[in-house]
Amino acid sequence: MIRLCFKAGIGFQGLFHDLSKYSPTEFIPGCKYYTGKESPNNGERRDTGYSLAWMHHKGRNKHHFEFWYDYEMATKKIVPMPMPDRYIKEMFCDRVAASKTYGGKDYDRTAPLMYLTKSTAREKMEENTYKKLLYLLTMLAEKGEKETLAFIRKNRVLPTD
């Protein structure tokens, strides 16, 4: 993860990425439910019906789109807000690193894109946030890691199409 962030030009964010995982709320369930094949949060969910570690984590880490939900006064609903590009870049690196970890020797550069498109993220993310992440993951699948990270490093503002 840190290596990807440095290659993407956001090394400082990489150094401080996910520090909340060292809090007891996240660290203890992380150890208890770790398998190396999936998120420990899923094990906690199976055991207790929910993941307190995930709720704690997403509320403290801006590279998770769930952090960017807020109450919209006009509609009186909780809605997704736009993510700043710097956190979309970190989310990209996080998803690639997670895909490599969970995929192991079977990882290929299409895996993060497949994970995104098979998920319900499109309905849950703010529209431009989703488009920017989709753009980056599509570039990764088509052009590879080196070219995509160079693009991220070079472009302060991410395109939506």
C-alpha cells in the first residue's frame, strides 16, 4: 500500500494510511478474525451480526467513500458527498493493494475493476467519485499499474470520463 501511494505521488498519505487499525476497536477484531483470504470485518459480521471495527474504521479514514455520507437538509436523507481527488487516489491504491493481498498468486490487474463493478458501490458512491474511480481502475486493467500510477502522479485533478 505504501509503495503504491509513493508511486502515485501521495507518499505522505501512504505513511499515515489506516492508522486507526492500531486502535483496540479495530486491532483486536482484526487479529481475531484474520484469515488472509478476506477482510476480518466479514468474520466479525458473521460472529456478531455487524462489524464495530468497520464502523470505527470508515468514520476515521477519508479514503473510504462511506466516510463521505452526510445529511442533506433539502431531502432529509443521508446521501453520498463528492470525495476530494487526493482521497480517490488513496482509495485506488487501497483497492489495488487489497486485491493483490486477497488474490495472491491469482491476482491480475483486472481484479480491482471486477470487484468494483460487481459490487453495489455505483448506487452508494457519489456519481463523480464513482466515475473517477472507475476511470482509474479501467486504466489499470487496460494499461497496467506503471502507466496508471504515473497518470495519477501527473494529474492533480482526475477525469470523470
